[in-house]
Amino acid sequence: MSTPVLAQPAPDTPVVARPTVGRRLTSFMPLIALVVLLAALTVVDPGFFTLSSLTAAVRTAAPLVVLAAGATVVVLCGGIDLSIAALCSLATVLFALWLPDLGAVTLAAVVAATALIGLLQGVAHVLLRIPSFIVTLGGMSIYAAIALVVSDAGPIPLSDRDATHWLTLYLAGVLPMAFVVALLVVGVVSLVLGLTPLGSWVRAIGYSESAARLAGSPVDLVKVGAFTLSGACAGLAAVMLVSRNFSGSPTMADNLLLPAVAAIVVGGTAITGGHGSVWRSLAGALVVTLLRVGLPIVGVPSAYEQILYGAIIVAAVALTLDRSKLLVIK
């Protein structure tokens, strides 16, 4: 009696893994939220949907977009950077202090300094095998303390406002230059991740760090690079804040940590790593900014802002969390 042979797929037939319904909804979630929020604010206040209001909103969003863009790469690697807001505040102080001596190169010096700090955090994380949560939580406390000490716990006015004047200009009289810079940051990071092996390495590390090591991916170098990028973005965001406030302050960016995390998870990037994109964080940052702008419009006191961010983060994480990795400590 012959043994039946099961039919096998043709060798050249590709096997395509279809995305789940939940993953598809996650992909469109930030755009849907953005459109719904814009529509709701326009219904409540018909004068909101004007060119001047939208221009002011994207100008406000620019520092948050840059902060979220850098931190997104860390999250894609399966880590988290809780120090970005404190490091950004410290960078505003350094910019105001260094400007009289360094002049035009102050921006590059501040971004280089914060990138170096991010690099050191990454090295501490990968060499000492300390979870990124702990490393950056400690960094947050250290940078906040240093900012208070070097600034004497007070704001430092800019000695030369012309140094950041270019960030207050408008492209074609409509698009704020600060937001153009933010779009360039998002675009460059996305191109690097999409056109080089770095993108595959980042996502492989986020999905399974041990598997990525076995596959020969330069895990430690990639993670250090992600923290370096996050630090550099914190420095650039600081310059944007200084251009708006004409001073540096040890607490200027402290209220941007929760919005930055909310922007990342609202954008659909899984907090457990491996899935998401910088472009989605851009949409998430715009959603968070519209929420900040829209709360007073609908009559919600600003005191409830932190409660709203907390609720958004919990809800967004619940939708994007990869529960197969719940026992993995990053």
C-alpha cells in the first residue's frame, strides 16, 4: 500500500505573512487620531482651523518632534530613554552660557555635547548590562541637578538673539523654519533606517536581542548609536526652545518627557521594541501638540494635562504591546 504524499507548495511560491487586523489598525492609528482631533477642535472652535492657528501649532510641535524622533530609535531597539527632557533642559543652559564665547558654533557644540552624553549612557547600558530604564532614570536626575547648579537655579538670558533668529523665520512665509528642521531630522533618520542595514539591525534587536546576536548583528554598537542619536536630538530640541524663549533654563524642557513618550506610543511604536517608525512618531507628536493646544479650547484646565498624558500612554501601550515579550526585561 503506497503512502499518500501531501501536496507541497511550489518552490517559487512566496510565503507572505499577512499582517493582523490589530497591526493594520495600529499603522493607521496616529493619522486617524490626528484627523479626528482636528475635526473635533474645529467643531468646538470654528476659528481654530485657520492657517495662523495651524502654523502656531506646528511651530510648538517642532521641539517635541525632534525629541520623539531620537527617542523612537531607542524604543525600536527595545530600550527607553527617560533622560531626554532633563538633558534638553541642561542643553538650553549650556547654549546660553556658551554663546558669548563660542558664537556661531554654539549650536554644533551643544549638539555634540549632548550626543556625547547619550553615547556615555549607551556605553553604560551595554557594557555594564544595566537596563536602559535605570541608566536613563539616573541620568535624568544627574542632568537636572547639573543644570540647576551651573545656572544658579535661574534662567540665563541670551546674549545674542540673532544666533537663533533663523529658527524663528518662516519658509515661504507659512511653514516655521523650526518645523522644517524637525521634518529634516525625521526624514534623514528614516532614510538611514530604510536604506541601510541599520534599520534591519534596529528592528531585529527590538524583536529579539539574543537572536540578533546569533545572527551576527552589531547589537552593542547599534544600541550605543541609538542613545547617541537620542542625545543629539535633545540638544537640537534645546536650541529650538531657546530660540522661542530667548533664554536657557534648568527646567525649560522638563514638561516634555511625558508628551514625548506619548508621541512615540500614540504613533504606534511598540514600547517593547521591534515595530514602529520615526514618521509615526511625527504624527504622534502632532496629535499630542493638538491635545495641549486644544485642552483650553474645550475648557479643560491645564492641571489635568498630565492625567490625560498618563491615560493616553496606558491606552496606546495596551494596543501596541507585544505580549510575547512581557517576561523580557529591557
